[in-house]
Amino acid sequence: MKKFIVILFSVIIAALPASAQYFTGFSVKSYKISSAWPTSFRSLKGTVAATIGNTGDTRTMSAISATIYRNGKPFADGVCEDVTFRTGTASYKLNGTVVLSNGVSTWDAIGAALSFNASEYTVDFTVTITHADGHVDHVVRKGIPVTNYLRR
């Protein structure tokens, strides 16, 4: 399951600057999984430590959610707590939870982790961005190949 929290956070963090119209001046300098722990046989909580550069306005990202698909079928769902990115470069802790989708067992997750192949996975994610001036953008991305965002 830890690989799936890595996937979730990696894709969300890496995908953010990919939509320049919503993320002008926003760049991810570095990130790493700082903790991951099981909350049940089907879910995992984790924290990502990220250094973010923001030359644009202060913005709050909320309602961050994602669905990870394996070979086109829902595999896991994840959410990330709201976070406000201030202008400048700073370190942030991003907290989230990943839960296996209905029909996916713990054994399926273990097997997928042991034979992990990033090309089998895509992600849909949504995020609401509230800018300092009160302007709100709702961003939805579907079918993002995980291979686009994981470091090689």
C-alpha cells in the first residue's frame, strides 16, 4: 500500500504545475514520503514533505481527491488535506489517506506492489484552488498516466 500513497502524492504534486493556467508561478522543488502507516487492512495514511516555490499569489488547495486506476479499473481512492501555499519558497507537510477501491483486496494490493509496473496505472484527480483575491478554480484531470510523473 505504501507504493500507492507514493503514487497518489507524487501524481498530485507533480501534476499541479502541469496545468499552468491554474498554477502560474508554482513549482515543486522536492518531495518525499516522510511517513506512511496503515489505518486498517484496506487503508493507509501518510505525509509528504514538499518544498514548493510559489512566485504567484497565495493560494489554498482544497477538496483534493484522486482515484488510481490499474489497467482501467478503480484500484484505490485518495484524499489530501487542504493546504495553503504562500508566496515564496517554503516547506509543507501534506497529509492524506489512500483506501483500496471496492473489489480490491489487501492481497491484490500486496501483489500489485510486489510486481509494480507504473504503466498499468492512471489517475483522475480534482482540486479546488482559492486565490488570495477570492477567485476560485475547480480543476479536474482524468486519465493521467502515472508514468508521466514518477521519477525514472
